[in-house]
Amino acid sequence: MEALILLLIGAIALPILALAARGDGQKRGKTAAAPRRARRSRCPNCGSPVIDHGSYWECGWCGDHGN
């Protein structure tokens, strides 16, 4: 009898613990959007990292720019 009670408690508690261990706070079936990664480009003139302004880039070191 005790073994049956422990089995029932385990069958109820195990899924609850599994959901709590996920830790991301999201509901099932929903996925988070992947974060946008910055484009890692270098200036063709001097090799310094460039600043991306969306439709164009600009080098903070030598001032070169482009699309």
C-alpha cells in the first residue's frame, strides 16, 4: 500500500519537477526569437572594426564608409 502511494506521488511530482527545472519560464510550444547578432565586419582600408548603421557602415578609425 505504501509503495502504491509513493508511486502515485512520484507520478504526479515528476512532471512538475521537470517543468520547474526548465527554468526559462516559457509555456510549451512557444519558442523565443533568436537574438540578432551584430555583423562583425572590418574596414577594407585599415582593418579596424566598423560601425554598422543599418544600410551603411562607417569606420571609426579612418572614416571610410560604404553600403
